[in-house]
Amino acid sequence: MYKTGLIQHAKRLSHLVSEARMSSQPNVYVTRPDVDISGLELLRKSCNVTTWSKALPVPREELLREIKGKDALYCALTDKIDAAVLDSAGDQLKCVSTISVGYEHIDVQECKKRGIRVGYTPDVLTDATAELTLALLLATNRRLFEANKEVYNGGWKSWSPMWMCGQGLKNSRVGLYGFGRIGQEIAARIVPFKPALITYTTRTARREEATKVNAQRVDFNEMLGLSDFIVVCCALTPETKEIFNAAAFEKMKPNCIFINTARGGVVDQKALCEALESKRILGAGLDVTTPEPIPLDDPLLKLDNVVVLPHIGSADIETRKEMSRIAARNILAALDGCEMESEVFV
Ligand code: DGY
């Protein structure tokens, strides 16, 4: 009798202790339950973690409701984090951490005004994104998806001398719009294909980096007129928004292949579609579109000279796992008032 009482008392005590510990732990809201578990496990060691329940973007209303009273937000590029979300969170919110290198979905100025730190995941995805960019470029210029379809629909009648020919990278002129970490890695991967020229367009000279891949800095218009391939690898900013518009496509060579693994917003998609339809340019490979997912009735999807992928630039398993952990570690550091692994400074 006495022993049973003691056991019950001990259980109650341990329950109270764990409740007290939980209530003193910071509260984190995670908008994507489908991020790699290793990141969530890191958070759960010292935080109360609430996650949206579906492997799809959290509805706005749900986010506005769930963010209330949280100390940190773990989000993705599918979430718009603006003043309304921050207002809803309350003054205790210390950190917004995105599992992406791009952070145009976060109103960083608004966060800074409120002393909220912003974390992101650069570097770790550079190689994966450069690799995918090359894969997309090769799939587009060598018409892999078109050719593959022919195998299955009976279009492959015989080996044919000029059938399914594409435009090789060898002796070509490749223009990189953006020459940051990802642009440089793309250039390094293009070099072995023996292009005649690699050019790049950036605000800062980046001479040292350019020397490594023998790239030449040119201005935007020069790149448009010179290139057999244009590869977009810049961030989406007010300056780059729809910079690839009708006027830009007009200046490109008719054999130009346009590759975008950066952000759909950099392109006026209607103008791109018109340039492709009218054969103003030869083809396009897009890992990013506006909107995402691209609607099934979008005219771009009807064109043979276009390859569209579902925003999988960084989708290599180890990369995505590490992105999940970095996003978590950024939160833990911010909550501890320490230096974050990767913080957005504006
Ligand atoms: C990013 O991180 O911004 C990519 O677009 C997705 O990984």
C-alpha cells in the first residue's frame, strides 16, 4: 500500500518536472513536416516543436494561427513570411530560419526592424544545384526527353543521321547570368565540355574566381547577343525581377538555349513562351517557373523545345538532409544568442 503510494507520487513528480521543463523550453513552429528528420530531432532535444501536419505548404490561415507565441519559425521557400506573419507571432519571435539558399519569400527588412534574425542554407547546396543545372542543360541541348518519348511512342524507326540532333557545348559560347557560388561551380562543370567562351554578368568583378574557369565579364546586352547558351544563376531581387523579358529574348541568337535553375521570377514567362513558340530562340530548360507548380495547361508545357523540372536543383539526399540540420542549427544558435551558421545580413 505504502509502496504503491510512493510510486504514484514519484510518477506525478516526474510528470510535473517534465511539464516544467517543457514550459521553459522555447517553442518552434515548423511549416514542413517532410524535412529530413535529423533537423527536427536536433530541435526536439531542447525545444517544443510543433509542425504543420501535411507534406504540402501550410495554408496561410493555419500559419497565422500556429505562429502565435512561438520563439522561432522553421520555414521553406513555399511560405511567405511577411509583416502579417510576424505580427501574428508576437514580440517573442527571435528567429526565422529557411531551409533554402533563396530568401526572397521572407521580408528580411521587416525581420531586421523587429530584431528577428534570419537564417538560410547557402553553400551546402552549391554542388547539387550546379550538377542539376548541367543535367538540365544537357537534357535540353541534346533533347533527351524528346528522344526518350520517341522510344516509347514508336517514333524511333531506325538510326537516322540527322534525327534528334542537338547543339553541343563544345566550341559554344556560354553566358552565366550571375557568378556567385553556384554560377562558379556551374562554370567549373562546363569547362570539361570545351566551350569556346564562358562569359558572366555580375555587379562585382570577381576577377580571381573568373580566372579559375577562364571566364570573361561582359555586360548584359553583350551576353545576350553572344551566347549559344544562357544560364541563369542569380538571386531574385527587385533588380533581377523579369530581367529576361521580351526585349532580352529579342537580343538573343536564334540558336540560344536558355537555362534557369534560379527563380522563375527572373523571367517574364509569357515572353519566354512567345520566344520559344516563334523559334526566336532554340530551347529552354527550366527548373523553376512562375507559379510553382506550373499549371498543367500552361502553354510552355505544350512545346517540344522546353524541358521543365519541378524545382529539384538541390534535391540530392545528403544535401537536403544537411539543409534540414543547418536550418535547425541556425534556430538553436539564434535562440542561444550565438553566431548562426548562416545568417542573412542586409
Ligand atoms: C533554394 O534553396 O533556394 C533552392 O531553390 C531550393 O533548394
